[in-house]
Amino acid sequence: RARSEALASESVLCLTRALATLRGIWEEIGIPEEQRLERTNVVRKHVQELLELMVKEEEGLKERLLNSIAAHRKDVDTLCRELQLEPLQAEEDSTLLQQEKCLRTRAEALLKEKEDRKRELNNLQEEDQDLCSTLCTTPFCVDSDAVPSLEKLECYRNHLASLAAEKERRQEVFVNIKRQIILCMEELDHTPDTSFEQDVVCKDEADFCLSTDNIAALRDLLQQLEGQRSLNEALCVELRSRIVLLWERLQVPAEEREAFAVH
């Protein structure tokens, strides 16, 4: 402040010296007093107009700063509400330039955080959709239009981690049961005839819907095939016993029995 006052005093002194120099020149030239007064008045008007123009420009700068501060304050308040953050407190004893810079920087940071959260939400929703399509479950309940809070995003991430683990578990169950089903069908010489059996045996494992109903249906199919295999094995044992009994009654030679035994 002291330097500003010193510069102002120096400016007044410069103007005074310039006017004195002009008066001296006018006197040497011989310009009458009345004309000297007119010329002095012209100088005063020039200086006054210049100063008024500079004041007007600086007042315009101040007005632009105030408008910018108001606009950034509004943006910051809106973003804080959307992001569920505490409102920004104004710094005491700060100049207009400091306020404008602080609010502008804060608004830019908050806008970036908003965009980052929305981007992460979109990525999580895409991952959720893929998992839900595979597991045939309902997507996570979230408002796509609102900006999610940090707690909501964390909850969403934990939910997807749980879904991914469940998908991995069901995938292992599916692969294990599918392998047993294929073995049973080969032993029974059974060709998949229903659409579900064809999906299980022929469809790509990544495309199979791992819903709880499908996993239960898989277990039921395996149980049916294993039951049929058990019935066939019991029937084979019975038929073998009857064949051996008939061999004994018919006194079939050992060579003929051995030739049949390969079956």
C-alpha cells in the first residue's frame, strides 16, 4: 500500500512538472495568458479523459471478476451437492483475484471428480450387465442419472466382486457336472435330444446361462442319467447271470463262452 501511495504521489508530481514545463514553453513562445489557460485546460481534459478511461477499464475488470466469482460459486455449490460434499467455505481477507482463482480451481477439480465418478459408474454398470446376463440375476439398483457417492461406488464394487466370485463358483460347478453328463451319455450311447441337453453338451461354456435354475436342472439331468446307468448296470448283471445259467444248462463249451465274454 505504501508503494502504491508513493507511485500515486510521483504521478501527480510528474503531471505538475509537465504542466510547469508547458507553461515555460508557452511563455517563451509568447502565447498570451488567456490562450495559455485554454491550452492548460485542454491538457487537463486529456489527462482527465485518459484517467476516466483507465478507471472505467479497471471497473470493468472488477465487474468481470465479481461475475466470474458468482458463476464459479454457483458451480461449486451445485457440484458439492451433486457429489454429496461439504460446501466450500470462503477464505477470509482474500482479494477478488484470490477468490476467483480459488473458486475456478475448485470448480474444475469438482467437475473432474464428477466425470470420473460417472465414468466409473458406467464401467461398473457394463460389468454388472455382463455378470447379470451370465448369472440371470437383477442388476444392482443405482440411479444412472445421479452422481454416485464414494460410498455407493464402493458398495457397487463389493457387489460386483461378490457376483464375480459367484460366477466363478457356478462355472466350476457347471464344468464338473457337464463332464460327468458327457461321460454318462457316452456310456449310455445317449444322443442329446432336448434343447437343454444340446445347450449343455454342444453350446460354448461361456454362453451358458449359469442361473440357479439351470444349475438345478443340470443336477437333475445328471441324476437322471446316473439313474439310467444304474438301471442298465443292474439289468446287465441280471442278464449276465441268466446267460451263465443257460450256459450251464446247455453245457456251452468254454471256447464259445470266452468268445462271448469280450462283449
